[in-house]
Amino acid sequence: MPIYEYECNLCHFCFEKRQGFDEEPVAICPECKGEARRVLQSVPIIFKGSGFYITDNRKGGSTEKSEESKPKEK
């Protein structure tokens, strides 16, 4: 069961409540009995595996030189 964070609109007291997905959100602050709202948190993104680094996408053994590195002929 996930833990949700709530904040009171009147006294700004923050509290957590363990609830199921199908349960109704808590609407009453335990401190002042005011109206509480659920605070949404961002979810961290973790990249695992290959393909997330600049070196994973480079072609190996490339012999082409860019225009900047070639000597200019006159």
C-alpha cells in the first residue's frame, strides 16, 4: 500500500497516511480539523541498462574526419 502525503489548508500541517489505491483521500487535518489536500510528489526516473550514455551510441572504428579537423589546401 502506498504512503500519501497531505497538507492542511488552514494550519499547513503536513502528515502522511498509508492508503490503498481505491480508498478515499483524507479530507480532515488531525491537528486543527481543517480541510486537508493530497500533495503530489514527482517520481524519480532511474535509467538502467545500456543505451543511456553518449559512448553507447557512437559507431566504433569510424575513420571519417570532420571538416574542421582536415587540413585546408591552397
